[in-house]
Amino acid sequence: MRKIVVLIVLFFSANSQAQNQEIQKVVDTFFEAFHAKDTLKLQALCEDTMILQSISENAKGTKLSNEKPQVFFKSIASIPAELKFQEKILSYSIQVDGSMAHAWTPYEFYVNGKLSHKGVNAFTLFKKDNIWKIVHLIDTRRK
């Protein structure tokens, strides 16, 4: 009986780990496309109705901004070639419940090699037809 319980626990643990890896792969691919300014790849990872939000924090207070996906994709495509940027993901905290997942990713954002700001990304994903898509992305931004 003990062996059966151990096997069941191991099975669910392995399944959970595989799902977490799927979610992390979507987020990793999102940032690969972001850094490459590959808007077609970004769009393929995101649901058409995706919600994009940012919370800016500074001495004047906090501000919630909303952005339409098409505006976001257009802004990525218009980044000048000479501008170098990198968002370094510091860690992942992933939770999955059926066809919904959430990825919490603290980050540091660098422009031309200098720290610009840091914060946390919170991705919400939806699994449809065995494919994870980003449906909501909100981040915090602090200098």
C-alpha cells in the first residue's frame, strides 16, 4: 500500500513539474521574441484579447497604465536597432489549475547595459486546444 501511495505522489509531482516547465517555456519564448523584436512570434504566444497593464511606482505615487496589444506590438517593432535592451528574469513562481496558469517573474530591465528599472511581471495564461496563451500581463516598474 505504501508503494502505491508513493507512486501516486511521484506521478502527480512529475506531472506538476512538466506543466510548470510548459509555462516557463512560454514565458522564456515571450522574452526571446521580445529581445529579438519578433512581433509575429509575440502575437502567436498571446491571445488576441490579451490585457496589458503596468504599475509605475515613484516618489509621486503609483500609476496604473493600460495598453492595447496592437500598440504594444507596434512599439516593440519600432525600437531603434542601436538601442540595446534586456529584461533579465530573476526567478519563476508558477501555479497551475487546470487550464489556467500564473507565472510571477521578478526582473531587472537594462537599456544599453545600464539598469533602467526593476519589478515583477505577472503572466496569466489559458490553455486551449493543448496550447498555452498569455491572456493577461501586468508588471510593476520601479527605478
